Amino acid sequence: MPSFEQIESTFSTLDRGVPRLTAIRDAIHEADQQQDIPWMFWFRYDYLEESIFCGDRYYAMIIFPEMLSIYDKYPTLQENGRIRRSMLIAFKWIVEAAPEFPQVSREEIDSYFRLFKRRLIEQGCSLSIYYMKRSLFYMHVDRGIAAACFYRFLDAPLDSISDGKALYHDQQVQFYLSVDDEEKALKAAEPIFSGKLTSNSLPHATYHDFIRYYLSRGNYDEASRYARMTEHRVNGDPYYLDVIGTLLSLAAVTDPAHGAALFNRNYPVFAASKNPWLRMLFLIGAAHLTARFAKDGAFPENFCWEQNAQTPAETAAWFAKEAEASVQKFDARNGTDDYQQMLRLVQF
């Protein structure tokens, strides 16, 4: 039988997503059977990481409590510096992922944040990443708490647990745009746009910040300029269904035929996703786009959908209903109407 090191090396060569997750799940079972404590932890960490970065965080929410329970149960794991750091990284991922599931209550999310903060302090780490992630979540819940966390985030030093300087700047962009300070947002974005600061999700995530901002203010020329630099970077990627949804909303106003082509390429990605937040944001964009089709009284010739026997009005009504149902779940959990406002942003 191959060693656990060999098993880990083998599944790292598999296709991302389901093929790799299936192989890791088998490895978890084998480690559990042999009661190999370190590998019981590491294979769950591998599974969590794959779920987070393959674009569908559903499985991460399932495996994290198991991983945390194993870590807390065995002191030998807590004595290992590499494992201690990996547990904090996992916490960082989970406090970002948990808000993407409306069935996870605000109380549960806050509990994760409290536990994350406590463990950062126990290990002598900066609270920069805690304040950053909490500010991002509370932008849709309580702007006062979001602002308080943001300014504490700015004051806290970056360390090895932080997301890095590039995402530090992107967070500033998001916050300043949320309070309508375009000048500060553009200044914060400059090192990203110039290429001085890079990350796997940048610059397209920052471009997306500005697309949403300019779309919400009816500045379609500026929104389109950033969209042209973004679409090829996110098209077909399940991790960026939120960006694709925004591009669909913009296309509803500026170029519905182009929007139809973008929808065709990405609807299968949406249909396969288990991430409620990403699905909601795609649905909002699809609702805007199909509402434009209904207004025009016809589909673009290139529009393809599994229920395309419906009329444009029927298709628009279906997407509006699906988007509304999804939006209500998130707004009810958050206690705001942020996503309702987003759904009402583009009307025909």
C-alpha cells in the first residue's frame, strides 16, 4: 500500500474540484481507519483547501468542524508549529466562507469570528486579518461595525497570517467605494492597477469593485471600461460567478446580445455550483438581463437556455422569482435589504 505521503502526492496531480475532492475523501477514510492522527488532520486540511479554492465552498463548511475537533482533541497537533499555523489559515478561510451560506446564522458567524480572534491572540498574531474579514461581512449587515473594523484593520500590522499587501489594498478599495469615496478608492487601487502588487484574484477582483460602483451610479462607460479588462479573466470560472453576475447586469443595459453570449457560457457553471452566495449574485445578473429581453419583446438570436421554449416575459419572471427567493434568505439572515437594493438596481 502507498504511504500517505505518496497518496497526497498522487491526488495533487488530479483535476481540481470533484476528482481531487473524491480522492482526498478516500484518503481521509484510510487515515481514520489507521488512526494516524497527523494525517487525519492534514487530509482534512487538503480537503478544506481544495473546496475553498476550487470555487465551491460547500464542502469546506462540512469538513471544518471535523478538522477543528481533531485539532482540539489531540495536544500533539497543537504542539506542532506548522499545524498550529495551518489551523489559523483554515479559520481565516472559514470566516470568509461562512457568510456565503444563509443557513449559517449571524450568531454562528460571530462565534467563528470570536474563536478566530481568540486563537490569533493566543498565538501572538496580528488581528489585521480578523478585522479585514469582519469588516467585509459587516458591510452587508451593519455599516457602523464595518467601519470600526476597517479602521482597526488599517492600524493593525500585517503578518504571515494576513492576506498580503495586494488584498490589503483591495479591501481599502471595497470600503471606500462603499462609502462613496471614489478618490480614495482609486488611490488605493493604483498599486494593483500598475502591477506593483499582485495576487491570484487581482486585478480582476478590484476591477469588479469599480464595475459595481459605476454600474450603481449609472456611469456605464466607466463600468464597461473595467468590464472589458475583466471578462476574459473570469469567464467560465465557478469562483467568479459573482463577477459574471455583475457583468450580466451591465450587459442588460449596454449590450444584451453580448450578455446572452456570456450567459450561455456560464449558466452551466452556475447550475453546477453549490455556493448560495455566488448563485444569488449570478441570478441577480440573469434577472436583469432577461428583464431586458422581456422589455425588448424578443430574445437575442444567440440566447440559449434549457427552457428556451418560454417567452421572454416568462423567462424574466422565472429568473426574477429565483433571484428574489435567494436574496430574501441573505437579507433575512443579515437583517438588511442590501441585496434587495442590488436586485432593484437595474429596472426596465
